[in-house]
Amino acid sequence: MNSPRAKSAVRSGRLAARRAFVVQLDEDMPARLTEPVSGRVENIATGEQSLFDSLDDLESFMRRSLANGD
């Protein structure tokens, strides 16, 4: 991964596994994120999963998961 975009994703701090998520987007997801987005998200550490129909739903699940883990 030698692209400038890939390099920007590298961080100097540790990434905690308890704060890791898998986001799976529906196959028919629109090309622009200004339109509705849906899919499934899973907290890797807990196995908790949720379906989402918007970026707000996705963010809410992640925030709840992180709040419950701290």
C-alpha cells in the first residue's frame, strides 16, 4: 500500500481490539454517501451486532458499544 491515502491511515498509537468494528455495507449501497446507507455492524470484542439504515444509526451503535465497554 504505497498510496498517499494508505499512508494517512497509519497511526502512531495502539489500536485497541475492544474498539474494533466490522462494517458490512449492503450490496446496493449508493456511490455517494449523501444518500441513505445501510448494512450491518459488529463489535469485534463483544460480538454484538446491529443493522443500520443511516450513518447516524451506525454512529449510535458504535458510541453505545464503546460506552458499554469502558
